[in-house]
Amino acid sequence: MKRTDRRETFPGLSDNANEFTVIRSSRKTLCVTVGAGGEVTVKAPRFLSDRRIREFIAENSSFIEKARAKALSVSDAAEAAGPYTEADIRKMKDKAASEFPGIVKLYADKLGVSFGRITVRRQKTKWGSCSSGKNINLNILLCDCPENVMHSVIAHEVCHLKHMDHGKDFYRELYAIFPDYDKCRKWLKDNGSLLNRRYELYLSSKGK
Ligand SMILES: [Zn+2]
């Protein structure tokens, strides 16, 4: 948040609705986000009226409620499962080091492409990425996913060694080397935020 941004807390629209935070800045449009703990934040142009902001919240109430319900259920599930422990993280790192290179090679060989360095780190919003220098970056949390899901992300990134975009050719090739792709993608969509949340709990348990 920039120093000139202004942050305010608004009461909810009804008695049982949660309060929300409004951040005013030099932006031109309104947008609403729901955080991992279910907190609602509206970003608004500096001089927009409070009335318009409340209307905007009302117009988007069904999206907000759905997103809050999802965030809270993930957050409950993460509390129940607990934060990752040092031992969990160590196990994931070992698994990444011992298995990622072989899996990358498996799909690279299928496509007949070469690759550069493989790096492993935790990224908040990405399961993997591929650079134009043919280096592949993979999320450490893939090591807490089912084996086929881990494979699906690696196959995806390896396909980028041949096609840098997500065009038709990219997907044709991806489905050819990994037919179960959609099923794995769905698993990530349904479960990925729980893994992320548990990692965040781990970080905060260490005071990071
Ligand atoms: Zn991609």
C-alpha cells in the first residue's frame, strides 16, 4: 500500500454481514477481493462516494459470500490439518531433489526437447513456470500432491519448452503426453489452496 492510499473500515451491509475494508488510491475502477481468512477488501478510486462503494458491495454480494465460504472452509481444513512441520518441508525438499529431474527428463524425452536448470521454490500463485532460457521452476508443494498431479504440472511446464504460449499446439502436445491432464488440474483447483494455507501457517508458526 502506498503512503497516499487511505484505508477505512466499513460496517457490513446487514447485521450479520461482516465489515469490509476500503482502500482508496489513484486507481480508476472498483474491485473486491476476499482474503485467505475471509476478510473482504474493496479497492476504490480516491473520490468515489461511500454510497457507490456500498452499492458495489451489494451488487457483488453473492460472489463475496461464495468466496468467503470457500476461504473459511479452506482455513478450517488447514487449522484441522495443522501447519506443515519442519519434517514435512524437509521430506518435500528431499522428494523434489530426488524425483523432479527424472520426471522432467521423462516428458522432455517424450517431446524430444532439451532443458536447462530445474529450480524448486515455493510460489504463492504458481505451480510451475518455464523461462525462455529453458529453465524450469517447480513449486515445492507439488511434493504434497498426488503423484499424477505432480506429473501433470511437470508435463505442462515441459510442454512450454516447445510452445511458450497456451495455444492449440501446446494443448495438443500436452494431452498427447499426459491424457489425464484435466482431472489433475481439477484436483489442484479444489485442493491447492489448502496446501498453500498450510504452508502459510508453517511460515507464521516460525514467525516468518
Ligand atoms: Zn503454462
